[in-house]
Amino acid sequence: MAMEYKARKRLALAVLVLGLPAYIVLAVTLMSEAARFHKVIEFFIYVALGIGWVFPLKWVFRGIGQPDPDAND
């Protein structure tokens, strides 16, 4: 069952306001423990962590910038 537009919009906002900062803290904490990597490898791990969070949540953000399809004109 698909989520309605308003619920998906609220979920997207919650992910950006609450989830993303928590993910950033977790990623930086994990990378600070792994300080033995070479700087180039560390850079690519940060890039992968920075891009990788969005793929599981892509369905939440799809179509959020569009007008509400359920709204009556």
C-alpha cells in the first residue's frame, strides 16, 4: 500500500531534520575510529557514506517537490 502524499512529505522532513544529522554523527564517529586509513581511501569512504544514505530512502523523496496529486483543483 502506497503512502499518501502528506505522510510521505512529513516523513521526508523527519528524515532530513532528525535522521540525517544522526546519520552524520554516526558516520563521523565510525570514521574517527578508523583513522588508520590512507587519506585517499578515507575520502572515498566519506563520499560513499555521503551518497549511500539516500538510496534506501529514495522512495520517500520521489515527487515531494511536485504539487499534491490528491488535492482537488
